[in-house]
Amino acid sequence: MKILTQSLLLAGLCFGTAATAADAPDFDVMKNMSAADFRASGLDKLSDAQIKALDAWFAAYQQQHAPPCNTAAVAGAAPAPAAADAFPMTAHIAGEFHGWSGSTRVTLDNGQVWEQMDDSTVTAGRMTNPKVTITRGLLNSFYMSVDGVNDSVLVKRIKD
């Protein structure tokens, strides 16, 4: 894994300088990976400049290798929220909720599963079936807040 990280970093440094904000879409590896995957891959050991170079490389790569518009979804990829979804959305967590731990997954009573994307930790005590509100942020990001908890966290939907 260390070799992969170093290879990605080297490629990011080589190609990242060629990509500018005007010719590559914004990409943020920390928003597109779970906190657990970010740590497990060793990317948490990179400096801010190295992460920005990696982001630029991924953005340029995505632009150069963009799939055609009518391509079927990649197997195993997380489903994107449907355009018809209405946000803010409210539901209830199915079962008990104790807080956020950096990579928390919650299953809602409507069957959806959401995963925490940031590494914040919040202890909420023991709550049973609390109400949650999911709001849309910038650049197709989503935030979940739980009734009775003062903080909200960045989340992504991993199951419809």
C-alpha cells in the first residue's frame, strides 16, 4: 500500500502542476473516501500540499477519462442520490444511536444506509430511533443532523 500511495503522490506531483482550476473539476480525496479508508491507505500521513497535488491529479485523470453520459453504473459503486430526492429529508435511525466515531454507518427506517465522511467524534449518549435530517450541501455533499445532538456530520449514501 505504501508503494501505491507513493506512486499516486509522484503522479500527482507530475501531473498536478499541469491542471489548473479552469481545466479540471474540483476534487477532494478526503470527501470522496471514508475516514477509515483515508487512514488505512496511509493518506493521512501526507502534507496538505501533497494532498492538494493528489486531488489535482485525480481531477485531471477524471477529466481525461470521463465515461460517456449513458454508461451503466460501475458494479459496487455507491448509488448516487436520485434527482427526485427531496432535501432536506427526514427519517429515523433504525435502532440505537450513540454518536459519531469517525466512520459511523447508520441505517434509517426507510432502508437507506449513510456513512460518515469526516473524522469528527461526537458522543450523544444512548438514543433509540432518533429523528435525523439530511440536508444537501455544496458540490453534491450531504450533512446529517440528529435531533438532540448539536453537531452535524458530512455523510454519503451507500445504500438506497
